[in-house]
Amino acid sequence: MPLPLRSPGGGRLSPRAADAVVAGVVLLVVAVWTLVSARYASEPAVRTVLGWVLILIGCGALYFRRLHPVAVSVVTLLACVVYYPLSAQDGPLMIAFALALYTTAAEGRFAAAVALAAVTLLAVGLGEIRQRPGHRQIDDTSLVMLAGWLISLVAVGRAQRTRIAYLHEVEQRALAAEREQEARARQSATEERLRIAREVHDVLGHSISLINVQSGAALHRLGKGPAPEAGLATATEALEAVKATSKDALRELRATLGVLRSADEPTPTAPSASGLALLGDLAARARSAGLDVRTDVTGTPVPLPPPVDLAAYRIVQESLTNVTRHAGARTVRITLDWGTDAVRLRIADDGEGAPEGRPLGSGIRGMAERARAFGGELTARNGDDGGFLVAARLPLSRPGTTEPGTSEPGTADPSTAAPGTAHSPFKPTTPAPTASDSDASERDPR
């Protein structure tokens, strides 16, 4: 049972050093008391030597009291049993047994401690009963006090054991709570990094792909050697499309990375002026890359919570990016179906489709993760009539989000396009003329 002993330098003593100090202090107390008693009681030298040997054995055994608590208690008890009938000096060797008995209970050997206390009390009681009248060393009152003393030692040792176990449990719970908090913090940081990475991937992947296709188409036309007026018009059209696309990309990228610039800035639920309200602009940019984008809307549109609105927008954006980069398609049909419990998205193209047996790319995995994060689902496969098909279902509400038909305070109605928006996502748009196809990039599983 560790005692709160400290070294002269202020640090806590090691358990072995503490046991040595305790044994030395008990030996010092017993020795001083015995020397004082020797002035008033005389005995043969042999008995005196045997008495000091028993004192050394009983006090020295305390050094091992925590390693072998029961054995030390037995040794100190036997030393007392031999010492007190033998020595006339009656030194306080019982202190060693008391400390050993307390340690036995404090170290969790409660049954052994009770047994030793009971044996001690019975041995003393029987020894006194067998004495002749007038020769007893301990009267009945002293026996009762001895019983109470032994019971108190065992009870205090047991209470100390319970206290140590309780403090250990509290410490373990605190450590477990700290580890859990650190794990949650690491998980939150990882999720935030993944969210930012997904946003950056969607923004840059879509915009840079469109810029690449737009500039490639312009170079293809200019390579045919058109008239100066036609060449200038082609270059002007391509540069305007590149400027608009890069401007939108910079705006969304700035909003996505803005949270990294300020520690107390709340995490944005959506990039500035994003969501299905900008679906018309998204389709227009895809048309500038030479795609014939057609949008169909069924059902009654309702305002979506900003995270769900952004997820739907990103799914369409990533799908158009894949079509632009890999499909070699001419036509893309976007279908928006507003149901009573979910909004369903369907993006189908008439391109080459994905190679069979190839694993899905990070873009499609990111779209699927977005859908699952809100309790929805997403499938991506080759269409029955050719091309590639992305179908997603996003619930209109879930626990902890805004109910359908209501908007959060300070949140713009998604059914209203941002200023300057050319098309509303809730109204079908007429197909634009198909531009010349650019060189098709190598097909991969998106």
C-alpha cells in the first residue's frame, strides 16, 4: 500500500524506498521504546538478545509488506507471539503486526486480514483465560479494546483499498474520455479536410476541364484558317467563356477555402451563391464547351437545406465534368424530379460509356459519399441505350435538418436564382446549338 512519502528534493519516493523508510521508522520507535523500558525491567542477557533479534525480524519484514502482505503479517504475528512471553521489557513490537495487518487489507487480501485478526484475538483470549486468577496480563476491557483495534485496522485497510480502486477507475475514465475526445477531434479534422478536398476537386476539376475544352475547341476552329473576322469572333467567344468559367471557379474556391483563413469563422454550409439555383449557369458553361445540355424538371420545387442543396449542385457539376473530360458525348440530359420525400437527379449522356471491369474513380466515389451523408444514395453505370448514367436520390429532410418547405434563417430561397443568373433550374431550357467537338481525351472510369 503506497504511502505519500516524498524525497528531500520534493519528488515522490519509489515504492521500495518508501517501504524501507516505513520499516526504519517503525524499528526506531520500537527500539527507543524498548530501551526506555529496559531501565525499569531487568532480564537475562540471552533473553534480551533474543528479544532484539525478534524486533529486527518483525520490523525488517515490513520492507516486504506489499510484495508478500500475508507472509509478512504471519511473520510479524509469530514474532509477537514469541517476543511478549519471552521478554520482560514489553516493547511495542505489536506496531509492526498492526501495520502488516493494515497492509494486508489495503492490498486486497481482505479474507486473509480477517482471518489473521480473528486468530490473534482468539490466541490472546485463550491465553488469558488459561492464566491463573490474579496473573492475567490483559483484562476483559482490554480484550474488547483489542478486538475493536483489530477490526478498525482491517476496516481502514479495506476502505483505503476501495478508495484507491475508485481513484484508479476515475483516472481511467478521465484518460478514456481524453482519448475519445482526441479521437473525435482527429475524426472531425479528417472529415473537414476531406470536405475541403472534395469541394476543391469539384470546383477545379469542373472549371479547368471546361476551360481546357473551350480553348481546345477555339484552337481547333482557328487551325482551319478562317477569315480574320471569323477568327477574331471565335477567339473572342472562347476568351469570354474562359473568363466567365475562371471567375466562377475563383469565387467558389475563395468561399471554400475562406474557413482556413480565420479560426473563429464558422464552417460555410455552401459556397457563395451556389446550389441548384445556379444549375442554369452550370448548364450554360457546359454548352460553351460544345455540349447540348437539356434540363427537365418534374414535380413542385421546394427549398432545400443549404448542405443538401450544395450536394445536389455538386453531383450535377461533377457529372458534367466527367462528361466533358471522358464521355465524348454531344448531348446531356439533366432530369430533376421533385418528389414528396426526396429530390431525384438523373444525368445521362450519349457518349461512349465507361470501360467494363474498371473501378470507379474518385469523382464518382465523392458524389456517392455526398449522397450517403444526407441519407440518400447514388448509382453510376453505363446506360441501357449507351452512354453513361448517374442517378441520385437526396431526402428532402432528415433529423437535424430543416423540414421541407421551410428555409433556415438568413438562407436564401433556392428557388430564386442569384442576381445575374441566366437560367432557373426549375424551368426547362431549350437546347443550344452544338459546337464543334474538340479532341477527345482518353476514356477512364471517371
